[in-house]
Amino acid sequence: MRIIPICILGSMLCSFLGDAQTAQHPVPPGLREAEKRRAPMEAPLPPQHLQVDLAQLKREADELTQLASTIPAQINQVASGQLPKNLHQDLRRIEKLAKRLRAGVSP
């Protein structure tokens, strides 16, 4: 007879301790809903390789070469005290072309 009240008391104590542990570490609001709505794990899609227009890359590389060849002469003008009006534009264009070419050939 004494075993039944002890078992009941023990189960109540375990229940109380379980509630006390969850009270110490509350679950953030919405976490349970997010877990319910989580889609099943899918395999990641393979990266889409951008189709590179090789003719366009060639034209841009040629333009980059032409622009880069004009820079030393413009820098010589700067050294002699003259500022060519299109130096800033040429340098910006070189940057843009270099970025496009880098993006076109990068995996």
C-alpha cells in the first residue's frame, strides 16, 4: 500500500522537475510553428553556369587593351601639369571592363 503513494509522489515530482527545466529554457515564440512549416530537406540545386558570350568577352578584352595603352601617355601629361579630361572616364571604364571580364571567366 505504501508503494502506490510513493510512486504517485515520485511521478508528480518528476513532472514538476520537467516543467521547471522547460521554464529555465523557454522556447522562442514561433519556433514550433517554424519547425512545423519547414519544408522537407531537398538536395541543393547545382549552380547554374552562366552562358558566356565569348565574342562579347573578346570585344571587351580588346577595348580594355586599347584603353590601357592610352593611360601611360595621359599619366605623362599629368606629370607635366596637365590633366586630360577623359582620364577619369577611361580609368572607370577600365575598372568596369575588368569586372565584367573577371565575372565572365570566373567559375
